[in-house]
Amino acid sequence: MKQYILLSFLFLFTFFCNAQYSSVLGTITAEGDPVPFANIYLKNTRIGTSSDENGTYQLDNIEAGTQKIIVSMLGYNPFSTTIELGKGQTQLLDIELIPSMEALDEMVVTGTLKAVRRSESPVPVEVYSPTFLKKNPTASIFEALQNVNGVRPQINCNVCNTGDIHINGLEGPYTLVLIDGMPIVSGLGTVYGLSGIPNSLIDQIEIVKGPASSLYGSEAVGGLINIITKNSLEAPDFFADAFATGWGEYNLDVGAKIAVGKKTDMLLGVNYFNYDEIIDNNGDNFTDLTLQDRISIFQKWNFRRDKSRIFSLAGRFFYEDRWGGELQWTPGFRGGDEIYGESIYTRRWEVIGKYQLPIDEKVMLSFSYNDHNQNSVYGDLSYLADQRIGFTQLTWDKVSGKHDLLFGAALRYNYYDDNTTATIEPDEIVIPSLFVQDEIAFSKKHSLLLGMRYDYDQRHGNIFTPRTAYRWKITDNDILRFNAGTGFRVVNLFTEDHAALTGAREVVVTEELNPERSFNFNLNYLKKIYGDDGTFISLDASAFYTNFSNAILPDYDTNPNQIIYDNLDGKSVSQGISANIDVVFPSGFKFLLGATFQDVAQTENGIKQRQILTESYTGTWNFGYTFRNLKLSVDYTGNLYGPMRLPVLGENDPRSDFSPVWSIQNIQFTYKGLPDFEFYGGIKNLLDWTPNRDNPFIIARANDPFDREVTFDNSGNAVATPNNPNALTFDPSYVYGPNQGIRGFFGMRYRIN
């Protein structure tokens, strides 16, 4: 009996003592996914633990009162919060960590063709994660890049809405787009290369501003965009992302990771987009937004090999049917002169691969091939084109003492044919290349990169493109970089010719165009600040200068009915400054601000003229706040563009010669309160801005798209008549921004890890 009394007394004593202490438990997540092995502890105590593989944790034996909980994990911003605990209380506290790409010091490959830490790269590389893309969900990466400072998606036609990417004010042909480091996109394919890749399969997007021809050859004159897809270890087992907008746009991304045997994984992604609503808010009897129906299928195979050697193979198929034009247009009018419409059928497929040779040295074989077929009509003018680009590259990565060497050889095959007078015979060329790069580490703080590339083009002969880069790591949080180099671009009629056709103007190529050459330098400063309270600040500032010779520029001014292409007899200069500031507070508030001021102009015969469709300044922003208790995030994104010179049809054109200052702003709410689900919605274009504001019209002579009622003189110039007092012709090339006004959107994401 005494034993039972003693045991009861001990039990009650233990219970009473434990009742004096409290506990905290919960789950640690980031972007809806559990964060395993994060460190959690109470400040000024020895109480601490780590989250398990499911992100859950529990802290016991905590004294009642005010306690400060601190969470730390590599790759995430520090988290801290203060809670009040009563005696014997068990409190549930779920914690949402914010990924910090700066703190992680992510790997980048674009600047030097090697995987190096961003802080160690001598070439400044901007990195954007899928989280950035989710702040303003779009149906393609082309549209998502509107929130990247110094990068602007440019719509080139009011009717068909095709476009390209401008970096630091330079036209789309100067931007090279890569997938997993392979240059699979060029010419018109720029916009299609940025469509149809599910965001959930993207690991990161790397952007280099300035010439990179010494590594990547032609087209990498103004900069490059490298889309890096996930490997099988990082991809979810299944994902789905669908959204719709108030304009009737529908977008669906679906994908999965599939194990094929013990050593092979396959990623499968399907993107489908549809817009089938005829809207004419500006009242010109033309569609405000091109109707589109497209599908893209993406596959990536990863093969596990001995000694972790790389072997991957990826492929993508893309098909799109898009049309815009007069509201009464149907496919029966395609190619005719009764009802005006621009209809484009695009079929594109591509394959890319990497294979590390089974030898002790690090030798990599990379290859890509794409086939682009386009069947287009612009009113009664047809444009039928085929482009095929094959690329293979062998690189040897060798470290010797203080020298980090890279040797490479590449072979590029270009084939292009169309039905225009610009291409009498198919253009077929093989361009062999050799390149070498040496990064010399003088010390932990100083390194110098020297590089040289040699290309041989039988049309243009030998082409040399040297470059140099210097990195001074002043402190662990202060890095200064200086880059200088040259670039070149071989003429690509698939770009120049199509840009003209979309504007209903005659194409004139005045001479045999020579390759463009450029010289560039870039000074970049990166500063990181870590506050004691967990605040993180990153400042990234650059000054840039690019001088072009033999620049190939479209001349809209000499003849309003033509776009004339020839080499500039003078110089073209792009120069300016750019800065980003990224701030993250432990409270859950964060913002990213960016601004670029630039002067892009050409000088010929002593006369300097500002480049057409190029803004003098631009700004971008992203403000976000997470209400952790509500599991709700709010993101406010936007951009601001300064005036740009526009292609008017002569002095009598009543449309403004310059665009106004304009801005696209968006707000989004994201709820993550259900396991594996995300719900998001918001409003795009909050200001309801469209280019027709303060303009009498956007498309010239929209009432007479075949110029039947236009009178021309003996030189082919339009003359003023009572029904055409301004002497205009039909022209939809006056475009600098989207015609979509304010609209709501709602979407849902689901994933299984």
C-alpha cells in the first residue's frame, strides 16, 4: 500500500512540475514546402531542436512568460518572433521562411560556362527564381520578364502581337535565349523560345547584360537569357498550375517526375494556353488582343552515371495558331483581300543534350537542334519560312595552379528559307568556332578573366571576339566587377524580314549587309548588408556602354511605306546606369526596386538621333508582405517606362511622335492554408492603361487596311485627299505597349513532393 501511495505521489509531483513548463510546436515551411533540418532555439537559453524531414518541430520544458524564438537555415532569411506562454500551455506556431537567394549564394553557369558561386563569378549575372515569376503569374516567361529591371518585352505589331526581348534598350535580335546553356533560340524564335515552359520546371533564370559573343557567338551582342530547368532531384513528383483572367485567357501547366528504371528519371511538362474572345475596347474594328491557341510539351531525361558524370537529354514541341485583325475575319478570309487579318501557324521542335565523357578529365559534349516552321499571312501577303539551327560544342574544363582554364570548340549549322524576295535561294551556312578562357586567381580577393573566341563565316571571313573581366572582392559583402569585350551579330533575315512584314510596310534591303560589331564595358558593384535583427539588404549597381559599328537598324523615317535595312554609316551607342535594391525584413515584408537610365542613339553624317521604340528610363518594383497567421501573401508589382520615339507616318500623322510616361501595375493575393495547395488571384493593369490614351487612333487607316482609297503619287507616296487628309496608309506598327486594360485573374497550384 505504501508503494502505491509513493508512486502516486511521484506521479502527481512530476505532473505538477511539468505543468509549470510550456511547449511550442509546429511546422516550418517555405513557399508551401516543408523545410527539413532547420535550427530552432530560444534566445538566451539552451533549449533548441531541429525540424524533421517533414518540417515539424517541438520545443519542450519552456518557462512561462515572454520568449523569443529564432530560426536559422542556410538559403533562407533568419526568422525571429516573440511569444507569450502561460504555465503548462502548448502553443501551435507554424513558421514560414523566406528564401534568400543572396544568402544561399546560388550557383550560376551563364557568365563563364562553368558552375560557380555567384559571388565568385567575374561576370555579373542576375538570377531570378520561380518564386519571382509567381509574383505576377503570366502565361509565358516572355511576359514575366516585364518586371526585370533593364529588360522589356516589346510587342512589335498591334495586330499579331508578336514580340521580342529588349535588354538595356537594344532590339530583340541582340538578345540570345538559351535553355540549359544551349543557344536554341534566335531570330523570330526569341518569343517562342520563352513560351510554353512550365514555371514549375524552371530552376532559375540567369541574365547577362552586355556582349557575350566570346563564349556564345552571334546574337549574344546585347545580352543573353539562360533558362535553367530543374534536375530530377529538385522537381516535384506531380504539379498542376491553372489560372484564368477576366478577358477569357486560360492557362494550364501540368507536369510529373517519372522514374524509368533505377538510373533514369524523366520530367514531363505540358503547357496549354487559350484565348478565344474578340474584344475591341478602342473601337477601331480590330482585335485588341490576338486570339491564340497553343500547346507545348517538354521532356527532360536525367541518367545517373558512375562518378556523378552528367548525361541529360531534353526535347520540346511547340505549336500555336494565332490571329488578329478585323472583327469579322474568319479563317475563310485567310490570305485574301476582302477582310484583313494576320494569321500565324507556328510549329517548332527542339532537342538539347549534355554528355560528360567517361574520362578523368572534365570534358563535356553539348548539342542542340531546332526546327522552326512558320506559315503566316498578313492581309493578302504570305510569309512562309523554315529555319533550322544545329549546334554542338565540346568543352574541356581544366584547373592548373591559379589558372582555371576552359577550352572549347563549337560548330553551328544555320538553314533559312522563305518565300520573299529577300531570300532568292535558301541560306545555308556552317560556322566553326574555337574559344579559350583563363581565369587567374591572384588571391582570394582578386581574379582576372581573359577570353578569346574565333569564328569563321564563309560570307564574312574571320571573326575574333576577345573579352576580359576583373573581380575585386573587397570584403565578403562587397564585390566590384569590371567587364570589357567585343561582340558580333551575323545578319538574320528571319528577324529583320519578319519584323517588317508585321507592319504592312515594304521590305527594302539596300545592300549586302555586313556583320555588326560591338565594343562594350560594364562596371558593376554588389553590396550585401545583414542586420542583427535578420534584415537583409542587397544593392546591385552597374554602369554600361556599348558602341556598335555596322549596326543594322530599321529605317522607318525615309519612306513611310517602307522599312529600309542597311548598315549604319556611323555609330550606334547604348549607354546608361542601372541599379537594384532588394530588402527583406524578418517581419515578412520585402521589396525589390530597380531603375535604369539609358541613352540609346545612332549618329550618321554627324547627326545624332534617338533610337526608335527605346525608353530613356524605366523602373520596376515588387512589394510583398506575408501574413503568417493567415498564411496569406500580398504582392504588388509594377513597372514604369519613360517616353520613347514612335514610328509615325510622316509630319502629318496626328498620332504623337513620342509615347507618354506609362505604367503597368498589378496586385496578387496568395493563400497557402491547405496542404499541397496554393490559391492565388488579383488584378492586372490596375491603372487600366492602354496606348490609345490621348491618341486619335493606334492603327493608321484601320477602316481601309488594303489602301483601296489611298491615292499615291508617281513616287509611291500617299497624297492628301478629302477622305485621307493626313496622307496616311494602313500601318499597325505604331505599338509600344499592350492593348489589354484592367482585368482580374484567379488560379490554383497543386503539387505532390
